[in-house]
Amino acid sequence: AAIGLRVLSAEPDLSSFAKTFDILVSDSAVAEGTVLTDFPVLVRLSAAIDGFDYGDFKQARAGDLVFADESGNVLDHEIDTWDEKGESLVWVKIPAFSRSTRIRVHYGRADHVSENPGTSVWKDFTAVFHLGEASGTAYDSTANALNAEPTGEKTEEMVAYAAGAVGKARVNQTGDSSVHNRLAVPDYDSFGLGGRFTFSGWFNVSSQDGWNRLVSRKAAWG
């Protein structure tokens, strides 16, 4: 997976967390000399990381999880998927992301519950859909709450697909493309995007009849 933007009342004492480790950015991840501002980075956590154990968390659903930069400044994060039996996905907003970036992960403190608002990660985005729901509404992770609703003649086919590029994905339709299944944002006019904007995502297109569209502002023919 929205709540309003909140500010932490005080920065936690990072030295009081029982567990910590660093994540280093590889040279292949960012072009030399490039600095990306307020960039959301996907962090994958699992028992495959040496020394990492879900049992070391002291709060439910990683409530004591904190990300910080090298100077100890707490970074905004949003938990996309939390799976203590597998891989967890967390988006972390990096103020200045480059080859020299080092992210510090802190957890394991019984008296700390993070008040980090996930919506703050996507402050510069109009809408973000992780598509982790089993079916039904696809919720927007930004504070704009531009949720998308299944629309078409066979919306019962629009269910979660486990093997997405990042966590789960959503099946659009399994058969005839003429049913016009889609995830529609009813109040899309409030996007206010104008004629030029960027839309990104991962799509697995199994067939193409010449009329399919990945993204459209057109609800019906004409």
C-alpha cells in the first residue's frame, strides 16, 4: 500500500536500536556524476541478507523500522509488502541519490513506533498504485487518494497476480479484449497533468489486437 502527512515529533536516537546495517549503492545503479533528487528507492529485505532476521523486530509489521542517511537524518519510507516468511518490499525516499549514497537500516527497539507517513515518499507524484490488493479497488499511495476502480464487462477477472516485477501485480483480463477491462480513476480530471506528463510501470502483454492501450484518458469510443 493513504493517510495525511505527519511530522515526527522528534528524531529517534539511532544508537539505541539493537540492529543496524548499511546498504551501499552499486556503481551500475546510477550513472557517474548523476544525482537524483528525492528519489524513491526500492529496498528488498529477506532472510537472504546475512545477519537479517525478522525475529529481531520488536514491533508488529516493522513498526520499529527506521531508514537514515550517513548523517543520521531519518528518511521517509513506505512499506509496500511485509512478508516475514519471504521478501519484504520497502520504498525509501533519498534526498540526493548517487553512486556515493549509503542507506542505514535500523530496527529492534521495543519502545519505538515509527510515525513515518508512507505518503511522504510520493509527495512529488500525482498517483502511485502498487496493486498489492487481492482484487477490487487499487489504492493510491499518495496523499491525493486518486484510487482506481475495476471497470469493464468482466471485472471478476481482475485479480492479484503474485509474480509481479515488484511484489504483486493485477491481471487485467484473461480472454477477449473486447470486454474493455481497465482500472479507472473516476475523478481523473483532478490530475491536472496537462498535455505532457510521465507514466511509468511494468506491463506483461500476452496478446495485442491493435486496439489495446496501456494508459488512456479516453473512457469510451468517440
